[in-house]
Amino acid sequence: MIRAKVCFVAEGVSIDRETNLVSAFGLLETLHPNSYPLFLQRISFLCVWEREGTDPQRCRGEFSITLDGQDISRQSIDIDFLHHLRNKTTIRLNGFVVSQPGNIVFRLAIPGHDQAEYVVIAGPATPAARAPDTTGAWPSNPLYETGPVSVAFGHINFRPE
């Protein structure tokens, strides 16, 4: 039986031709736009499939996107393992519109086998807060960056002057 091993939706996905390693950035889990409709310029769906030696090398899947159960898109996709037991299927969407809040379900199903499903939650619109009027005012507290910061430099060499 052909089985889905992993799937996700991200802003970008690339598969290295030499090493076959997957790189992804901007994994989408939730959306919190200022307003709807929300235009996403580019997103990618990736699914890693695994088959047994007795499973067909080529099959046809159905890719669908729904928003709270309503079809947004539905399309047939050819999946070709060639002579391998694993396949990485990447579907790129250029110009995707989310019309309202809800659960966006990305699904790729191979009839008679398995399906891969990933859900992105589109939350309610959160209008941008108005910036406080700081004309001529000096901040009472020092300004610092907020939020998590992760830095990995390895080794840093410096000479004090």
C-alpha cells in the first residue's frame, strides 16, 4: 500500500537535485490577516509518499483544497515513483486567495491507498492597531526587540581594542 509519510504547507519548498534533500521556509500553521480576502502570493504543498515493491510505480492522485468544507480547488495529479520506493510530490500555488476565516484543508489522496492532509487555520481578521502619537515625546523605557530570537554563529573571534 502506498502511504503518506509526511506532508506540510509552506511559503517555499525546494528539493536539491544532487542530494534529494528537502528545504522549506515559512511553514504555515495559522494565518492572522488584517482583513479578508487575504492574498497569498506563493505557497507550496509537499508530501512524501512511500510504496512497497509490489505497489505500482505510477498512480494518479486527487489534490483538493477546501475552506470549511467548501471546495476551493480540485485537480488530478500524476505521481511517478520511477524505480524508487519514495516520492516527493510538490505542488506550487501562485496566487492563492483566502476569502474568509476558517479551516483550510490541503489534501492529496491516492484512491485505494492513503491520503495526506494538512490544515491551516485562518483566524479572524485582526485590524492593525493604531500607533500611539509620539510627536515630540521621548520613550520612557528603552526600546528593545520583542519576540524570540535564535542566533547560531559557531565561533566568533574578536580582538578588544
